[in-house]
Amino acid sequence: MSVQVQEQKQKVKLSQILKNATEEQCFGRFMKISEIIDRDENYQTTSTAKSVMVCINGLLMSKTGIGDESSTTLFVYEYVADDEDILRAYRTLGIDPYYRIKCNRCNLLGDGYHIYRVLEHMNDYHRASFKEMGSYLEILGL
């Protein structure tokens, strides 16, 4: 008799990712990073400070490591994410990007729309914070 051990992956809820976000929020489809780089007389570089600003989809991409592979920090100044990158990030997190939800602030997306588009809408149009979007998704069980 053989025994199979199944490794269970801990599935992180989207609402928890948003509520626990420490990154600064920006609006639009950009991820930005700024670093202070010091160089000594031997031309050794050291990074002393980092400020990260991301939009909702940029945040999720950073959590999955999706972005410009040539960047060691996974962020590129003014990296514009295309839909393929965004959809891959949602799938990597185990979230169906085509799951339909409504905007909790307006009736613009009245019958429900794809989750990645609704979150983008809430981020850009309503300037909703990550924590606010996380609380809304928590109510929906996501």
C-alpha cells in the first residue's frame, strides 16, 4: 500500500492582500520605484532607500513577481502592464480574473463585470484605497 502526501498550498485571499498592502497607492496602470543609490570611491553601489508606488494591478503583479524580468526588483519606473500580465498575475494568485462583481460605489458596472476591470475602475475612477477595496472583497468572500 502506498501513501500519497498531498501538499496543500495556503491560498491567500485577495481581500487580505489588499488590506495588508504596505505599498503606496498610485492611480492608473503604472508601477513606480525610486531608489537612492550611493557610490563609493571604488564604484560600489548600495541602495539606501526605496519608495514603491503601485496601482491595484501593479500591486498584484508585484505579489506574484510578474513584470519586467530584466529588473531585479520586479518594478520598473513607469512600467505599463498589458492585459496579459494582469491576467497572469490573477491566475498565479488563484483568482479567476473573469469572476464578475459590481462596483460598490456606482452603477456604471451594474450587471457585474470582470474582477480585474472592476478593481481597476474603483482604483482609478473612485480613487478607492487598497484597504477599502480589500474590505469590499472580504464582504464578497474573496
